[in-house]
Amino acid sequence: MKSIDLNKPVEIPSWLRIAARPTSIGSGELERQWLEIGEEATEAILKVLPTGKYTLGPYLSAFENEFAKYCDCDYGIGISSGTAALHLALEAMGIGPGDEVITVANTYVATALAITYTGATPVFTDIDPQTYNMRADLVAAKLTPRTRAILPVHLYGQPVDMDPLLELARQHSLGVIEDASHAHGATYKGRKTGSLGDIGCFSLYPSKNMGAYGDGGIITTSNPDIFEKVKMLRYVGQRIKFVHEVIGFQERLDEIQAAALSVKLRYLESWNDRRRKWAALYDELLANTPVVLPYAAPEVRHVYYSYAILVKKEERDDLMNFLADRDVGSFAMYPTPVPLLPCYADLGYKPEDIPLAADYADRVVNLPMFPQLREDEVRTAAQAVIDFYRSK
């Protein structure tokens, strides 16, 4: 690991200071969710506690099977986080030093970190101008003899156009690992995310479309060899206790989280329907404003982990401040393309290498979006955006 310089100054972006301002609209997501399902979640957790079996037990097995079936996959493997899920998926596919894995520039850093953890090199592509997702022709331009896998990200809940990517992967014998951390329950041409590539990786972080009461993740696959390898890797490289066949990790999802997640899985479809309802209302209310609204491709079922609009770069801070003044929270996800972060400076990327992703990062504003929002809150948030442009 490189040395860490704690004396190096770190600049706090202006938009982040604005996003930290307390607001009523857009906050309280998890508290409201608890009010909706807390009794059921508590009952499920209390069933686990007397058993004395808190790891790799029946509640984890049940949740893994339920989630795999939900995703139209044969296997599910509960993991300690979404980042660990990506890491173990790559390890299970044999990715290592000297290899390259192609992903997109406008994702959370964990997508790239998982590649780096294996010793491989992340290679970043620019994005589609409408969906902001990975595009097969841009991936094809990045292929080298060292390319071993493609890692698409279903950003904000919209699935990537996967068929061209899968065809490209077949032509070049590449693995395909889906980062579906924003896309629980989304579909592409009627097929669920997590079932589209060789492996699907989901974060179960609390704020996701379906999240744990703490960190968590899950891997889905229909490949029995990958399933067995991931199971070994998540539990210190063993199939039989104390017989450690490979260098493994300690990355299990625990029983208590699994029991609660089985409860949440029963609500996922209705929660996604509510997200889509609020997105449709935003679309209607903001249709005549200068902002660029999120595009949903006709072949997908977008599940709106976030509702992201694009504004002019020079307007973003002003708009976010205006919203906060009216008690409406907002965010900018993700504000710096991963290859332009300090931790990846040694790769030498420049904004002109990823012009659309770099432009997008300077313009994105995420409006309040979660199932337990109320209609009046969505209307208030949209009206604040409208009023901002009327005031100019």
C-alpha cells in the first residue's frame, strides 16, 4: 500500500457543503421505512437471536435462495458488503495481476477498488449520452490482449444495454460481472439484473432499493463452479472446516441481516413501484424546465435508486442552495469520475479522455427519491426547481 499523507490538504467541494445543510424533504428515509416494516423486521430478528447460530445458518440460506429465485438465478451467496461482492466475484473468475477489467468512469469508487484489490488494472470508458451507462462500442475501443472481463454498472437503477456487451464478451472470451448495486429488481428486456452476466453483485447498504440494517451484499449466478468458488472465498478459502485450500477472505453476510432482508424482499416490488411513481411525477412536473430529465430506455424497467437531473455546471451550486433554502435536500452523485480521483492519479486519465462522464459529473443533481416520500414532498421539490428558473 502507498504511504498515506495526512498533512496533504483536502478541498471540500462547495456542493458538498450545500448538501450537508439540514432539510426536511429528502431526509428520514430509513426512519420512515422502519415505521412501515419495523414490527415484521423485529419479529424476524428475534427469531434468530435465541438460536445461537449467527453465521452461515438457515436464515442466510433462506435469504440466498429467495433472492436468487427473485433474480431468476440458480444461486445466491450472501456477502458482507457490495464492495466485497465485487471483489470476490472478480477473484472467482480468476482475475489477477497483469489483467485488465473494463468499467465506466462515472461509478462509485468501490467498483474500481474491487478490481484493484485483485491486482488487476481498471480501464475506464466514457458513457452513453442518454442513459449515462456503459456502451459496447466504447468498451470495444478499450480492448487489449490483457482484457479479461467487463464490469458494467446499472447506474441509478437503469440497466445497461447488455446484449451488445454480452455479444462482445462472447467474441473475446471475456467474463461479465454486473454491478447491480443500484438496480435491485430492475429488468432488461424482461430479464432481471443479476441474471444478465456471469455474475451479479448487489450492495445491501441501508439506503439501497433493498438494504440491510448495516453493511451487506449478495452475489447471484447460475454457474455452479462460480457459486462454489465464491462460497470458498467468502469463508477463508475452505470447503471443509480448517482445510484452507486457497487464500480466502472473511466476508459472510450474517444471520440477523439475512432474516431482516427476507422481510424487505417481500416489499421490494411495491417499493420499486413507488419509486417509479415518484419519478413519473417528477417527469411530469419538470417537463417544461431547462433541466435534462433522466431518460429511461424503452427495453428496461428503471427502478430509480436515484432521480438525477442535469443542469448547467455554473448553476448547480445556486440551484442546490435554492432548494436547501426551501427545505429540499439534494446531492451530486458522483461528483468526480473515478479515474480523476487522487487514488487513481497514477493511471494518467484526463477529463478529455472521458468527456461525457466529466461533463456529467459537473452537472448532476439528485433530487429526493425513496419509496416513503409523500406526494406533497415531491411536488414541493419539483416546484422549488421550477421557481429557481423563474427567478433567474
